[in-house]
Amino acid sequence: MLARGYFAKCLFTLAAVLTFAAVFPVLTHAADPGLANWTKLSPPTSPSARLGPAMAYDPVSKKIVLFGGFGKTYLNDTWTFDGTTWTKQKTSVAPPFARVLPWDLTSGPRS
């Protein structure tokens, strides 16, 4: 039983690292669809480095929503990215660490 939990934790960690490795270049570079060129972005503020955050695209606000993850501790902060600027959001509730960020087109994000 202990081995199963350890194996699941290792798989989750691997999935988190692969997700971050796949998403990081997208979050630090912007593409010009007309030219297919990438431009390095250097926003003045940005979320801290983390593993396993939950992310979703909000088609209403046209922003990427980033929640939680694991840095030096479990993180429960929320950030939005509009393609240029990261903004830390003040939320009325700070939910615990999340692994997914489901999206409901009728009522918005749920954690």
C-alpha cells in the first residue's frame, strides 16, 4: 500500500515537471501569428517559480488564469496574464493547493 502511494506521488511529480517544461516557454515568449516569430517577454512582475500549477484560459476576459502549485511550500495564489502583464488577483477565498482548474463556460472557473 505504501509503495502505491509513493508511486502515485512520483507520477504526479513527473507530470508536474513535464507540464511546467511544456508551458514555461509559452509563458515567457509571445508569438506573432503572422510571422511565426517568438519574442522574449520580460514583464515587471510575475508569479514565483512553481511546479504543478493549475491553468486555464478565460475566453470572457481573454486572460490566462494561473492558480497554486508548489514552490518552497504549497501555493494558493491566483494570477492572470493578458499577454503582456501578470497581475496577482485578490480573492475572497484562498482555496488549498489545486491540481486542476476546471472551466464552466456558463459560470466561470471553479477550483
